[in-house]
Amino acid sequence: MKRLVAVGCLLLVSLSIFAASLRSKTLVGTWKSNKEATLAYLQTHTQLSREKLDMIGKALGKMTITFTTTNVVMKSGDWNFSSPYDIVSETREFVVIESNNPNTGRLTQDSFDLDGDSFWIRDARIPGYKERFDRVVEK
């Protein structure tokens, strides 16, 4: 009986280590909104007017998103939001996570289009919209 319990505990520990190793390391780190690259993209890929681009531009370049292996933390000025997240799917081109939505608190899925040391996040509320975030390199 003791041997069966020991084998069960060993199996449980092994499964926990295996599950942790499946967590993506792709997003781990801090990322900052890139105002210039985002506005350049929006000018050529959306039908947004100059006035709307100027309005959106005032909000860009301020937000940071930090991923640990378990949580995502978003900050912009005095506002911040933290949520646990799970990887739903991952390829070389994108990562889809599931986390709590900062506006509703409900679980939602977000796709991050990978681009070297950057990623793009889409916003379905504006056709063609996506915002670029660059990896923050620690000095």
C-alpha cells in the first residue's frame, strides 16, 4: 500500500512538472505599446480619418503588458489590471491566450500576432485595427 501511495505521489509530481513545462515562454517579459509603428500601420490599413487617428494616437505608446509564466499585467498611467492566463494555442506566427477581460471580468481569448521581438494585438471594434507592442529589453 505504501508503495502504491509513493508511486501515485511520484506520478502526480511528474504530471505537474510536465504541465508546467508546456507553458509558453514566448510572451514572458514586458512589452510596450509602439505608437509610431501602430499609427503607420493604421494609416495604410484602415479607413480611419485623420481626426480619429490623432485621437487614438493620444492613447498609444503608454501601455505596458507584462507576462509571467502564470499572469498577465497591463499598465497605463495609474491604471493597472492583472489576471491569470492560459495558452489556448501557439504557432510560430501567433499565440492565443485566455484571461479575464479588464472591462468585463469575463474569460476572453486574445490573439497575439508574433513579429520577432514584437507582437500585434487586434481590436475587433475597429476593422483592420491592430496595435504593436515591442519587447522591453532590460539594460
